[in-house]
Amino acid sequence: MGRLSGRNQRAPDGVAKKALLVMLQAYRAQYGFNGIYLLPVNLYGPGDNFDLQSSHVIPA
């Protein structure tokens, strides 16, 4: 499989994403479970907008 991203692949969030992917692939192979998983990546970043009226993400 290719690289997940240009970041350090040992970063905790990258390891968790990879583990979830591998687990789902194992369920598919062993039980025929055809599932998906959602990764809410890149929701926040530099210069993001947290205004209640115009933000692209529901504020906490």
C-alpha cells in the first residue's frame, strides 16, 4: 500500500488511522463485512474560520 501522507507515519493519529483500515480489511476478508470508515481529516488548520455564522465546521 502507498504512503498515507507526507507526514511522519509514526505519528499517533497516522497509526490509529492505519490500524482502523487494517482492521476493516481483516473483517472484510474473514467475515465478508463490507464496511467503510470515515476519517474527519483536515477539518482544522492555519487561518481557519471559527465564526458561528460562517464557519465550515460546527464549532465546539
